[in-house]
Amino acid sequence: MPDLYERAARIELLLLDVDGVLTDGGIVYGDDGTELKRFHVRDGSGLKLWHAAGKRSAIVSGRESAAVRRRAAELGVGWVVQGRAEKLPAFEEVLAATDLRPEQVCAVGDDYPDLPVLRRAGLAVAVADACPEVRALADHVTAVPGGHGAVRDAVEWLLKLRGEWHELLGRFTG
């Protein structure tokens, strides 16, 4: 099996869950029934760094949310598949749409529904507060929980493994 650095070098797509990864997993409803989500700004800057490296991103979520579509559009996430309790078929759709192989994907998850995708992806990342089974499967466990910059942590880890972190950071810091 290739080592972690070789596997990281193959990654072209970051595949993200939403609830528990891009958010803290809480679900808030407004009085009108609208579902509200809270996203961390550092996850957005992490995705911008990832895209600046010429890489792509996708979201696969078991729930449907207009807030997710809006945030994904703001951040330039290329593929958003929502409302899919079975995530593996959604992952296969993203692979077909992007013409990528599973080993070119790093998946970030937190709970049982993410396990099939995490097992199939080239690299698996668990957020710090993921369930024990997800953490046990992960190549990397973030230092922070979902919704608190975990995606940024995953991006930094990947870019450092790839030897691209300092150059990309320099673009933003001058």
C-alpha cells in the first residue's frame, strides 16, 4: 500500500459531509420552518486555499438545505449532492461527474453514514468529535470538532503532506 505522502499526492477532490463537518451538527429551525446552519469562516478560507492549489471540492449530505447550496456557491464548491441518506451512490455520482477515481478523493466525515465513503476514498479524515468508528478508520483526525474549523484543519494537513502549504499560504500573507 502506498504511503501517506504518495496517497496525498494523488488527491484532486475534497469531499465533505455537512452536518457535523461543515457545521457543529446542530439543527436550528426558524419560526417559519426554515432550517438555519452556522458555518465557520476558517473552513471557507481553507477551501479557498484548496481551490487556489488547483483542486476541486464537493459536498455529499444526507439532508437537503438551501443554506448549504448558498454556502457552497459562495465558496466555489463544484458539486453538491443533498438529500441522500445512502452516501456511497452519491459519491459514485460525483466520481462520474468529475472523471476521478476513488483514490483521488479525500473524504471528511463524522458519523456512521459517512463510513462507506470514507472506506472507499483515497484518504479519510474524521473531525475531532466524530463517532469512534469514524475516528478509527481515519488517516487523520482533526484537532477541532466539526463546525469549528475542521475542514480548514483537513486542508492544511493535506497541503502540508503535499509540500504545498507554505507556498500557498505565502500567496495570502504576502
